[in-house]
Amino acid sequence: MTRILVVDDEPQIVRALVINLRARRYEVDAAYDGTTALRMAADRHPDVVLLDLGLPDMDGVDVIAGIRGWTRVPIIVLSARHSSDEKVEALDAGADDYVTKPFAMDELLARLRAAERRRSDQEQGPATARLETAAFTVDLAAKKATRHGADVRLTPTEWHLLEALVRNPGRLVSQKQLLRDVWGPSYRTETNYLRVYMAQLRRKLEDDPTRPRHFVTEPGMGYRFEP
């Protein structure tokens, strides 16, 4: 069974999560502050962490940093903070996803299943060098993309952006991380670059670029590749 660590100082939210998760056959541990969360993460080795940022003894970003010091366990942030800067800070600290309160349980469960799949893929070994969707195929080893069987001409920058996304399927990748990985550390605020190049990728690879199925924007935070 998958073990979930829920970290939140609001008892009613913890109770609702525990009931819903156990009903779906998850094992659940709960912590109401950051200190307990770090101890339980070390002792219980959860498969996924659901983490609120507003804890009574420390900021949730510090909990992320503490967990990331020794494990890559998926961390999904649950927070009422709506500021883009705060969301990006959590993602840059090592969170895998961000769900804003109040949230629908169905959405949270879908994010949780995606996190479980990513963890399973990591445990099975390196990601496959070839990734296929209904519309296009990406061959990471050959550095080549095809759409409906025909080669797609990508610029080096478009390829680097595509590679950064498809190597993290289902994971929310922050704007800052993409800019740093594709353009370099001096471009961390040039979000207009991302908008332009994401539009180009969608035009070349998506069946309907105006309603992207695979390259999804998370406003103010970053982008997500959905296979």
C-alpha cells in the first residue's frame, strides 16, 4: 500500500484527507507542524508527502528543504497562498506540484496518482529514451521529434525546452527552473521567452495549439507536460 504523509495544522483538513485517502486504501500518517513532519518523514518513509506551507513552527518551504536533503519523495504542496512568487519558491525548493486551497478532492487524487506514477518510474530505472503520445513521438537519444510520422524541425532552444518538459512527465516545472535549464542563470526573469517558445512548440507538436493537450500552462507558476 502507498503511504501518504499529510502535513497541515488545520485538524478539519487533516481529518477530511485521512478519511478520503484511507477510503481509497492508502496508508496515512498525519503531522500538525514542521518538526513532527520531518521526524515522521525520516521514520516512516512515506511514498508521497502532502504539505501545507503555513505551519505553526516553521515555513513549509523549510520542510521541503529538509526532506530534499535526503530523499526525492514526491511532495505536493497544499496551500491557501495565491502569490505566484510563493508558489514558485516552493517549487524551486523541491516541491513536485502545487494545489491551491480550497481544492476539489478529485483534482488532488489525480495529482496524487501522477506523483505515484513518477515515483514508480524512478524506481524502475532511467526514463525511456523514446516517448510517444497520440500526436507526436520524442526520441531523446536521437534528439528528434516526429508528428504523425513526419519529422518535426525544432531549433536547438525548442529542443532543449521540449527535453526539459518530457523528462518530467506530469510534473509541474517552474518558469524559473525552465529558464535556468534552457537559457542559463542570467535569464531567470525573462518569462516572455517561455511564452514565445511554448507557443512555437505547441504549434509544431499539438493537434490543436489553441487548446493544448500535452503542454499545459499553470498560470504564474510554470508548465506541465502531460503524455
